[in-house]
Amino acid sequence: MLRLLPDLLCDSRTQPGDTADLLVRVYRLAAQVLVKLSEADLAWLAADRAMSAASGDPWRTGLAAISLAQALRALGRGRLAMTAAVNAVHQLDLAPSYVRGPGLTGTLLIEAALASAVSRDANSAGELAERAARLADGEHRDYDGIAFGPTPVDLARALIAMSFGDHQLAVAVHRRAISGNAWHVLPAEHRAAHLIDITHAYLNLGDAPAAGQALVVADHIAPSETRTRPAARAALTAVLRAGPTAADVDRLAATVGLTRHQR
């Protein structure tokens, strides 16, 4: 993807006709990749370009705002991230009914809830997550890479609980969310990224073996998530430092290239 992005960005700007939809999607893709690589400043720039390309269209603005909120969260700018997501929800609420969709609105509310957790606003995080849950009356599969329903809401609630230090609740909600069939139909990227995130809750509870297994499962689901992202490498390093590890965790560490000195 990194090799493709420069040409993709260039080509998307030189296509004939109305390129707004294409530009929003390409800049969103760039922002998402850059967030994964811990290049949050560049991700913010790409997401801002996506917002500009959206040209005020409620649906395109909503798509761009997801990436903008993610980039701002990665920068620790929780309040700005929440504002961006909530404003996009307001625009969708005012749009004609055929433009709206529970998937996009619900995903924006999830982003807003996670952003509120970053800014340590527990009340807003809970309220926004509850609003998202009310929209999630069944698993919805939408276009534009959005998967929304009860399971993504629960995954977000687990991360919110973890961010406020309630690691037991985080693990309990996480385990409930991954126990149903709906978990398995989520995009592989979403599942693997969540498993990487939840390792911190296990580690804070002193359960390094469970944290290690979460990373091993993530690697089976989407190897690029565990073998490329700095966040995954940091999580694996923390697991290795927590004590003796299982053979499959050691194999993953060797594959990633972590040496004993680096551990």
C-alpha cells in the first residue's frame, strides 16, 4: 500500500470529471495507513485534504471525518476529534433521508466516544457510545469500508473502559464481543487491530499469557497488523518483558525480528 499510495494520490487528482468521491476515498486510505504507521501528523494532513475534497457533501464529509477523528486521536487531540465527528453527525442528521445511514452515523458516534475517552470525558464517552448502541439494532454492512453493529459498539466500549483504567470491565466486554458469530464477519483489519489494543488491558491485569495469545490470534487474522505496525511491536515487547512466554509468542517475536537485546 505504501508503494501504491504516491501514484494513487497523483492519479486521483488528474482523473477527468468530478473526482470528489475518489479523492475522499484515496485521502482517507492514506490517513488510515499513516495512523497505523504512527505518522499521526501526516495522517492529519491527509484527513484534512479528504475533508476539503468532500466539498460539504454530508456523506463524503462523514467518511472524511472518520479518518480525521482517528488522526486527531492518535495525536492526543481528543476534544478536536470528538468535535469533528459530532459535527459530521449533525450534517448527516440534517441531510435527506436517502443520504443517511446507521453505519456511517454509528461509526462517527463510536469515533466521537473514543475521542471523548482520550480527552478524559467519561460522561460524553458513555453517552456517545449509548447513542451508537441505539442505532446498532443488528449487524449492518455498509459501503466504503464501514462495518457497524452491536459488536463494533462493544469493542469500542471495551477500549473506553480500558482508557479509564477499568481493565476488568474492558476484558469482560471484549470477551463477550468476540464470543458471537458477528465478530468473525468483521473485517480482518478491524479484528486484528482491536486484539492489539486489548493487550494493554490484559497486561494491566497481570495476565501476560492472555495478552500474548491476543497478539498471536491477531497475527493469524491479519499478519500485516502485527508485523508492520509500531503499536503491535510495542505491545509484543511489553508481553515479552512481562515474563516467560509461550512458544507461539516466541515464534511471533522471531518473525517480527525482536531480539533478546531489544526485549
